Amino acid sequence: PTPVNKSSAVLGFESIAGSKLDGVAIPAGYSAYVLAPWGTPLNTKAAPWKADGSNTAEDQANAVGMHHDGMHFFPLNDAKDDGLLCINHEYIDQDALHPNGPSFDGITGLRTEIDEIRKEINAHGVSVVRIKLIDNRWQVQTNDKHNRRFTGASVMDIAGPMAYSSYLETRYSPDGSQARGTLNNCGNGSTPWGTYLTCEENWPGYFVNKGALSNDQQRIGISSSSTRYGWDELAGNNDERLDEFARFDVTPTASNASGDYRNEANGHGYIVEIDPYNPNSRAVKRTALGRFRHEGCTFGKLAVGKPVVFYSGHDSRFEYLYKYVSNALWDEADAKTSNRLSTGDKYMNDGTLYVAKFSEDGVGEWLPLTLDSLTTEGKTLGDSFDTLAAIILNTAGAADLVGATPMDRPEWCTVDPFTGSVYLTLTNNSKRTETNAANPRLKNNFGHIIRWDEGDKDTEFSWDIFVFGSPADADAQTNVSGLTDLNQFASPDGLAFDNRGILWVQTDNGADEVEDDTNDQMLAIVPSRLRDSSDKQQVLNADNQAELKRFFVGPNGCEVTGFAITPDYTSVFANIQHPDNWPYSDNAAEVTPAGTSVRPRAATVVIRKLDGTEVGL
Ligand code: FEO
Ligand code: CA
Ligand code: CA
Ligand code: CA
């Protein structure tokens, strides 16, 4: 008989109760502590974090950013106690960032200095942090040469079909080869050759076009009235607008002394590759993987001599799931390369981008987004777009034309190392009024996780729905998977397999019916062990739902997001984003005393077993 690909991992902890505290909850026998919270100095150019919010923009450019999200651990010299943690910083909480933030602690007031706008931009992006396990505790290595920040202002290279195109010609980069900054870095990925991928999600909100929106701007949702944080407004008056802020106003006729920024937003919306091991390298925006609100970016199961495949969801209601297939074929020697970004050039600049169509019968089709792709009206994309760059610029608009399936907010993907099945969180979609097989619930408040297996051709896949989020006390029509108080969840978002075949599921902003009982959380399950009598993979239902166990609950107000694990599985890293009133101390489980108000700090939490053995087992 053919050996069955299934994990031997058995979860060794009891599912924990829901929790509603200003502290984290963990299973018995575990500890959780705070590592690298917002404002942690990476080098001595940054003053230590100040509880009154008075750190400067320069401090922030040399310290860990705000609102931690996706994350990856890169070992140094194959060590299990020494490595680089790459952390995304999705967005900011102005209340906490500034001394007189709009409403922190009852004080009202706005940013008063230009430096505070710079601080906001510098609090976005990515941190690379050297950490070492010393005396059984992970510690940030201040001043390590690898420590660095990528911010909303860092210069980055453009690669792939958009590089050197007229769409990217700006005052800053007249040949269209570079862009400034990365914004709203939510989910993440990594590559088989040892680089980090950070994903630009809700970047449209940072730009404004007060004139007529172009097709792509309209499709992606760039505003014609204002930006999220008003950086463009705070750039000064029309005669002396500062280039570093005025660039967020992409109005073609903007009347300002420093020029026209019409193409600035075109440098955003990509997967960005970072080589954490080379502190002198620039980040590279990999435009071949499409331009949209990328939530994550996950490579598929590798096979020598086959293309390298990446999956990425577009997180917005009724948006799509995408797959990129490289032209270059996988060579195992590239896993050990020291020319990491050149290897990125090899696999990530030339390939085919596809969008998913989920058919009614569990069969799926990947629809290519190329000039000769057929549209649902019997034309080709070439009738609507002149070049591949034009398709990339308006990826979602091209996907509309070929008939992709509108999904309930695609978030993270992850691949089962035993079966190769790909799992995707569909976080929720309260606006759904018409169902399709892959998104079968009207007003989907609780979300679900879908999975698929690739077929023999690049264009085929088969799929099923693994689990539906739900409150435990909902009727069977809503609680399709039979969840209980011990594993009820809503709004699945972060999603990651570790190499033992354990799937970690994180939640963001669970619906009220679940949040009445528990804050956002992280659950675990070993999907490849769920088999029927013919050894076919099963979905979760009332009979086997107990396999899904709650492992961790975050503090009040937060979402739990970002997953990393050391190669020996003894340390798990998860991020707490936008907590209300936490952390009170280095002990992540210590509850902030009632009546005490702390300036909230997003942070990584390290979860370890007290006996030092593998987490989860
Ligand atoms: Fe930033 Fe889609 O969560
Ligand atoms: Ca978030
Ligand atoms: Ca997310
Ligand atoms: Ca989310």
C-alpha cells in the first residue's frame, strides 16, 4: 500500500477556556512573556521607550515599529537559540503613539509638530531584530548589525513587469525603478531561499486623488477626499509642501511647489522581498505577484524541476484568491544560496499570475491573467489592457473580467507539509447577500477556512471547506462544524502550519456572539490526522470537532496575529496587535490591575513550555 502522508503529532494540551482579561491566557505548564514591544530600541540611536509617548521620529526609525502583525524566525548558522525575527507593523494607533494623541487618557489634541508625522510613517513597515536565547529567555540583541527598520519612507527597488514602466515614473524615480516606503504590512510569507516576504494590504487608504480617479484607483478604492492619517494635509501649505508628505496626494493637477505625484500610489500594493541576513540589501517589490491588498504570501509544496508557486489573498469583501507560478523550475541548490535576492529575481520576476474560480462541485480552476486570457464576454484581456504591466496595475479589474469567484475576504494561506493541501482563511463578510459554493453563508459574520489540492495541470484544483467559524450556542445551520465553548471562534485570519503538521489558527475581531465569551485567540489542530475509512482527508464536524483546541487567548481589545516557531519547536512567537490596556509587565499573562491604565504596546509574545520541550505536544 502507498504510505499515507499524515503527521504523527498529537496535541498534548487541554483546550483552554475563553478569556476576557487584560492579560493573555495559556494552557497549564506553559509560560508567556513579552518580547520586542513597540518602541524597543534596535540600536543606541534610539532612546529607550518612554511611557509618556515623547519618543521622537528618529527614535522610532531605530526602534521596533507599532502594531505587530505577520512574522518569521530566520535562524542564524542553523542555531535554535539565535536568529532574526522579522516583524510586520501594520498600522498605528495615534492615541498611543503621541504624548497628546487625539484622545489618549482623556487628553485631546492633535499632532503639533512635523516630527510627529515622521514618527507615524516610521512606526509602519518591518523590523528585523536579532534575538538570542540566553538563560532560557529570548532577548533582543541591541546594536546587532542585522537589526534594521524598513518604514513607510524606505527606498525600495521595483522588480518584475512594473519595473521601468511609465506607471512608476515619479519625481523621485524618473526611470520607474524605485518606490518609497512600504505601508500596511499585514500578513507575511517567506521563500524557500531564506528571504522574508512582507505584504502591502490596506495601502490605498494612505493616498488621495482629489481629481478624477483612474480605473485602477477606482477599482482598488483610493479615496477622492482624504487619507487615513492626513499626512498629505499636514504637509504644509501649498507653497511649501514637504515632498515627503505631499507625495501621498496623487491628484494629477496638485498645485504645489514640489510637483506632481500622480504615480506615487502605483509603487504600492505589492509583495516585498527582504533579505534579513544581508543588512546592506534593499527591499525589492515583486510586482509579478500582482497589485492588490495582499494579505499574505505563501509558497506551495516544492518539487525539484517544477515551478515555484505562491498564493496570496486579496483581503476585502468579494475579492479574490491568486496564485503565481514561476517560469523557472525549482533547483534545490537555491535553498542554500547566499545570493538570495538574485534568486528572488530568478523565481519571482517571470511567471504567470492566476486567479481562482471555485466551481459548484468542489472543482476549481485557475484563470490566467495574461493578455491572451479569455474574458467572460468572449474577448481577451488584451482588448482591455495594452501590456502585462497594465494588467498588474489593475490586477483586481483584470480578475473581474475573467470571472474569478468573489470570496468572503481572503486572508492568510498555509500549506500542510504532509499532504500539500493549501488552507485559506476567509475571515467574514457581513455584506454577502448572494452565496456561491465556496462562500455558502449569507451575511457571513463568523468566517470559514477553505482548502484545496492542486490538480495535474497548473489550471486545476479540487477544494472543500475545512471548518466554519461560529458561536457554540448557534443552531446547527450556523454552527456547521459543531464547535463548543472550548473552540468556538469567529473571523479566522492568521494561519500557519508548522513542520510537524500542526495548523495554528488565529482570530481577528471575532463577532460579538463569540467575543461575549472570549477575546481573540489562537487554536491548533493536526488536520492530516483526520481521515475517513478510505483514508481521505476529512473536514471538521460534530464528531471530530474536539480535535480543534484553543491554545492561547489574547488580552482585551487585541487581535492575535503572526506566527513563528524555532526549528526545535520549543518556542512559539505570536503577536498581540492593538491591545486596550496591556502589557502590564514582561509576564504576558499578568493582568493589568483594575483602575490602572497603561499606554498600550503591541508586542511579540514568546510561548514556551515550563519543561522546555516542544510546544503543542
Ligand atoms: Fe490586516 Fe486582512 O488583516
Ligand atoms: Ca490587524
Ligand atoms: Ca490580518
Ligand atoms: Ca483581519
